[in-house]
Amino acid sequence: MSITTGRMTRRDVVTTLGAGLVAGVSAHFLTDGAGSLLRLLAPQRPAFLDYIDEKPSAPALNNVSPSAKEADKAAESFAPRLLGANDTFWLVTRPYMAAVAACEGTLLIGKPNKIDPYHTAFGYRELTSLADHPRQLYPFWDSVNHRWDATTAAGAFQILESTWDDAHQQHHYWAPGDAFSPENQEICFCYLHNSTGGSAELMDGVQVLNQHITVSFDAFAKAMKRDGQEWASLPYSEIGKPTGQSTRSMWQAWTWFQWALWAKCGYRRAITHPVGVNVPRTDTLRWRPKKGRMHWGEDYATPMNTPILAPENGRISFIGEDDGAGHIVCFVPEGYPELEMVSFHCTGKFPHPPGTLVKRGEMIGYTGNSGIGTGPHWHVEIRIDGHPMEPRWYLGMATWFKDKEG
């Protein structure tokens, strides 16, 4: 009988021990009853592999564009049930994979992906084969040292040839088929995500309340910082600075992660646009170089006293006033306590006090010009766990998705 420890047989274990050590080990410990010793001597199986064994077959990067058709498929494929540890792990890790791929530039969230992320080489080149890591050098301009350099980065997560080979030397658990298959790219991602400590940081911030999954911003930011040891494009990564590789901002990564999480968990839904889908947007979430500060929301060109409507059922969480933001009203959707829509520069006339439950389409305030501004407009911020994401992803659900009939 062959004792199996992970994918290592008893013969594999004995071979790795070396002749001298094997001679000193009693035959008793090499019997079928000594599985615990053999497991101790064998390479440790990473905990995340328990999840990989049971993970869905579809690649992680599906269903992350704002296409209503794709989102409907994602929602239909998510069958509500009691969430176990495996479900929670993959429902969080796969959107995180999507955020990393978006930071690396292989996944264009909100845009057509002309090249499948798993078939993407550095510089948005297409791989014709996944039989193995392409092992090619791709040139790029080093803007810090003002010279040409090259990289072997390839696949959805832009894995270097040396990183790929090191992972295969250190680990023995891989999917059958093409060596550089989407599944093996994901497994390699998990090895790296686990080795940096990013996986532990991310999962520490996961909460499941009434079957609703949330992830804290602090946990996400800590995971991104740790994974910045492997991926130069991630926020605050130090390894990309010597060659001038651009790094993404944390709010961009947070936005992409949340949008992918909503897709994976079936949270994308039809809403009502608070000021109307035809009102032009005049500014976005961005850095304002002339003012030397961030603009943390979006502006819409609304006349004075334009009604602000509740996008969905929820409650008024706060009403207040600030010197710069003027009169403020905050709204929290029912069932999504981590999300808050904040409206600035209101008139100060609010139809409901804080704590009031309101229905979708019910008025919650009026646009104005209070505080510091250049004229009447609606400034809106969308915050998840108190931290901003791009409002267009939430507000866009007013046009991307339709109410289900019946």
C-alpha cells in the first residue's frame, strides 16, 4: 500500500530524507500507521489548497465588466445558501485577483478586453499558447534611469519567468493540462498571495452577516501593501519605483475590488439615479493639481433645488453642515450597511430627519450651492467602509441593470 501525503507517496518521502537519515528511522515509523510522521516530513500543504480543490471551474476574471447581460449571468449563477469557509474564501479572493489583474493592466474593467487576461503578455501582447510560461523578454522604457529595459512578465497576474520557476521548485500542487493554464496561473497567484501574508491580511477583514459579505478597507489596504512585494503596480509598491513602473492609487484598486466583489456575490442591481441619468457629469474622482488635493467625488450640473432621490430602499444616516462641503445628507442602502452615498452642497432643506427609512425614489434633499463651490451642482461621494470608490460604478447601475419583472 502506498501512503499518500498530498501528492507525495511514501517513496517520495523516503527519497527526500537521504540515505543516512533513512537508516536511522525505525521501520515502525514507515508503516501505514505512521501517516502523521510522514505528513510531518512531507512539504506542508498550504491551507488555501483546500479551497482550490473545491473552487468553481470558471476563471476568476469572468463577469467583471459593467455589462448588464454578463452581470445577470453572474447573479443567476450565485445561488444563495449558507456560506462555508470555502465559499467565503473564493468569493473574496477571486475579486481580489481581479483587482490585481486590473492594476497590472491585463483586465480592463469597464472596457472591452480585446485579449483574454490569461493570454496577456507584458505590454498587452497576446500569448498564442499556454503550454508553458512564454519565457520571452518584452522591452519597456525605464523612465527613472532613462533607458530601455525588459521583463518576462506574462499572464493575468504578470508573473515573471523566475517567479514562475521558483514557485514550481517550492511547491508541488498544480492542475493537470497546460502548465500556464488559467487555473495554474491562479494557483501561482495564491502561492504568492499566501507567501507575502496578503491572503491572511485580506481574510482577517472579512465579515459575513446575514449571508452578506463585507471586507474592511484596512484589511484590503494591508493585503495590497504586502502583495506589493510581488507586484510593482499595486498601491504603495516599492519594487516598481527603481524602474519607474507606474503604481495604481488605492482608491482605484478599492473600486475595482468592490465592483468585482459585487459581481461575484450577486450584489449588482437596478437602482434609481438620484438626479437623473441625463444630467451631465462635470467632474470625476481625481487629483486636482492646481488645488493640490483630491476631489473625492463626482459633480453633476444640476440647477438649484433639483430633488435628490433615494437610489434604493434605505435610511438617512446623517444630516449636517461643513464649511467646505456645505449642507450634507448621507444615505445607506438597505442590506448594504458598508455603503454610504454622501451628497454635498445641498440647500439645507431636508424632508426627513436622520434615521428615517425611505423608499427607492423618495426625496432625501435638494441640490444647491452651500459651502465652497463655483455654482449650483450635485457633488456625490460613494464610500465603502468609510473609504471612497468611484461613484460612477454605483450610479451606473441605474442604466446598466433593469428591474426584474414578476
